[in-house]
Amino acid sequence: MSDVARQPPSAPWGPPGMIAGISGAPARRALGLIIFVALWEAFADLNHAGLRFVNPNLLPAPHEIIAAGIEMSRSGVLWADVSVSLLRAAEGFALAAALGVSLGMLSGYLSLFEDFAGPLIEVIRPIPPLAFLPMFIIWFGIGEPSKVLFIAFSCFFPIYLSTTQGVRFTDPVLIRAARSLGASRAQIFLHVVLRAAVPEIMTGLRLGFGMAFFVLVAAELIAADAGLGYRIQEARNQFHVDVMFLDAFLIGVLGFGIGAGLRWLQGYLLRWKSQIN
Amino acid sequence: MGPTSGDLRATNLEKVFPARPKPVAAVRDFTLEVRGGEFVCLLGPSGCGKSTFLNIVAGFMPATVGRLLLDERPITGPGPDRGVVFQEHALFPWLTVSDNIGFGLRMRGAASRERGVAVSRYIALMGLAGFEQTFPKDLSGGMRQRVAIARALANDPKILLMDEPFASLDAQTRRLMQDELIRVWQQARKTVLFVTHSIEESLLLSDRIVVMTARPGTIREIVPVDWPRPRDDASAEFATAKRHIGAMLNEEITRSFAQLGRNV
């Protein structure tokens, strides 16, 4: 995780051309972003100043986007949108995690259940979830349930499948070891099979979370009256390109932040596992 | 250590695996008595059914025919009265050394104080002090097998079943672990059934060596080894016994190759 800590700052094999005083991966990563934003700002400002490479209304400068953000945050719209979107994603994701992990364990452990449910899931899974969005709106209306259930539906599959794999491929010698140490069937499931499946379950949860964010915005674009996706759509109608950029970035930042949290959790839960590098 | 007996009695044991074109007998007509506290090695060419016998004693698979008694009680499945040490350490990778050793006691509902006492005892016995909170991934192969032995012993089993536990270790570590095992066995006084394909290992460790035939595995000869321990592998008697067993094994290996030739 921290390749920084392992590398002495004056490492002779360090990347060349580092700015004096800044070293290490975080600085390099930040540098890439800063250069990108600076180039964008310069380009947009020149564009506004009269060079007119493109219609200035179509390409706001970063400082305009930030200004729009400050204004929306003062009026409270920003926080309302963020909290509405996050709540939806969290509810849908939690529902999918509960169902996906428990059904996945069942199907990994009991071949009878897998025989029964496997084909159905394999047929539904390849269909892009967005194809079901209209159905969800017809069935559950345009209120919260349709979006939460749709998010849950979409992220159920990766969570379920990863859990099933993890449970199914528990090392049989560990089960033998547990049996000869006096563990009951239930204990083996709880203390061996489930524990052995944690890496796959975490992978499934991370994939599921990515899916939740992906379909959240799509659902809000089509049927919502608040939320980041909705706000993008509304801004399009009012031709507020800066707001469109702002909310798209916010989605990216939130997704990155929560994703990083999940990565940290995964690293913590799997600290017993050897890792490459 | 508890009031251990650990007498194992196998009578006319047979194990047949369903296979095509015809079922394969892995073990046949296998009769063996192991006294409580005795150290017995099962030695034979690979595929001779020595691990199969050990797995039947462990309760991982039933015998097709025959009787198998541990202290006069039939073996019907795996149980904590028989501690197993596998060739690959089979430690729970998500548990620390301490938690691995305490696993059996925890499953059987032992109070955490009692567990702590047992864990510390086997940590000390197996020379694992300082590694209590280490995960198996950070241990060497020899250390992992130490933990595996401690884990099996912490359950206070009547008999220790060891399936080529040192086969994947390098020569020096292996030698060290053999000495350690004898030291621990002399303290714990458990019955040990030890599967190996190394003649030297069986001569260094055991009270008796059960030399098995090629498949279907049955007993070819039981060689008593009554020299005092620690044993000297450079001694004349060692060399004589090694030659004697080596000759038997060679015949059996030749036979098992001949079988392979027939089957291919």
C-alpha cells in the first residue's frame, strides 16, 4: 500500500525530474492532477479571452466550476443532492450486500440451491441492468423505492457470484483440519468456510459498490427530483455547463473516496494474506 | 497431560476406491496394533496406501471392510481424540499462531483462561515464543509445522497422526524438526502414527517401522527399532537396518512400477 515508506527519498532509482522538496508517490499523483487543471484553466481562459477555439459556453474554466460549487453549497442544494444520492447508493448497496452475501454463501455451500438458482442467475446476469430500469420505474414508481431497488438489483450479481466462488473453493484440507480439531458443521461454516471466503466477498463488495454508483446516476438521470444525477440533467436543460461539470466531478470524488475506504477495509481484513509488492 | 492410552487396533482393514475400468484396492488385509505411547512409522513406496490408512484412522474416510478401534472404541469420523498434522501445514491463514493453536479448544467451548494456559504451554513446548501474534504467511516452513504440531497437541489427543509432515522442508530444517518431534513426543507421551517415504526418517524416529507392500498396501514386515535415542545415523546398526529395509522397498517399488506398466 505504501510504496513511499519503503523507498528512501534519495533513492538513486527514484524517478528523474522530481521537483526539489516534493518526492514520493502522493506528490507525483497530485502533480499530474495539478498540471491537468492548470492546462485546462489556461486553455479555457485563452478561449474566453477571444481565441475562441470552441464556444466558451461549452467549456467552463475550473475557477468557474469552483465558483458554481461555492454558490450551490451556500444555497444548500449541493449538500442536499450529495446526501440524497449517497443515501440511495448506501441503501441499495446494503440491501444487495445482505442478499448477495447470504444467498452466495448458500449457493456455494449447498449444491442443491446452486442447481436451483444458478441457471436463473446466469441468464439474468449478462443483461445490462439499465435494460431493467424502465421496468423498475413502472413497477415501483418514480419515488425512492424504484431507485434503491434498482441499485440493489444491479449490484447484487457481482456480490453474489464472488461470494459463491469464495465459499466453493475453500481449501478442503482446512476443512479436514477443522473437523479433526473437533469443529461441528456449523462451526466449520462459520469459522472456516466463511473466513476463507472473505477475500472473494470483499472483491464482490468492491465490484458491487462500483456498480451502485454507476447505476445510481443513470437512475437519477431518468427518474428523480433530487440527487447529483438529477442535477446534471436539470443543468443540461438550463444550459449550466459548469454545474454539469461540478456534479460529475463530485460523483468521481465520492466514488474515489468510498472506494478508497473499501480498499483500506479490504487491506485491513486481509492483513493475514500475502500481497504482491 | 491427561490419562492417555491411545491403543490403536486395525483388523483386516480394506479400502477399495471406485474407479474405472475396475475398482482399486488401496489397502488390503491390513492388521496392526499400536500400543499407547508408541511411535510407529508407516513406510512404503508412493501410492502404497499408507496415507489412505492414516486418513481412515483420522476418520476422513471409512474403511470398506475391517475393524478399527481406538482404545476399544470404533472410529466413525474425525474427532479431537486424533490430532492430525498434514504434509502442507494446513494452518488457518487468517488466524495468528496463538489462535491457530487455540482453535480446537475454542471450537470445543473451552473457557478462554483454560485456552490461554494451553496455548502458552504449547507455544513454549514448540519453541514459538515471540511469534504468538504472527500470521502463518510470515513464518518459515519449519515454523509452520511447529505451529501445526502445537495445534494438534493443544487438543490433548490420544494419538498424533502425521502425514509426511516434514516432506516439504529442506534437509537441515527437517533434521531439526525430527529432533524436536522426538523431544516433544518424549514429554507428551502420545501415540504417534507417522507416514513417511524416507527410510532414514523412520529409523531416526520410530519404535517400530511398518514396511508396506506396493498397492494394494498390506504389511510386508514390521521392523522393530529398539536403539536408544538420540540415534546416530552413522552407526553400523543404522546402516545395516537401512540396507535391509532399502532392499525390501526396492522390491516393492519395482512391483509398483510393473503394475503401472500393466495399467498404461
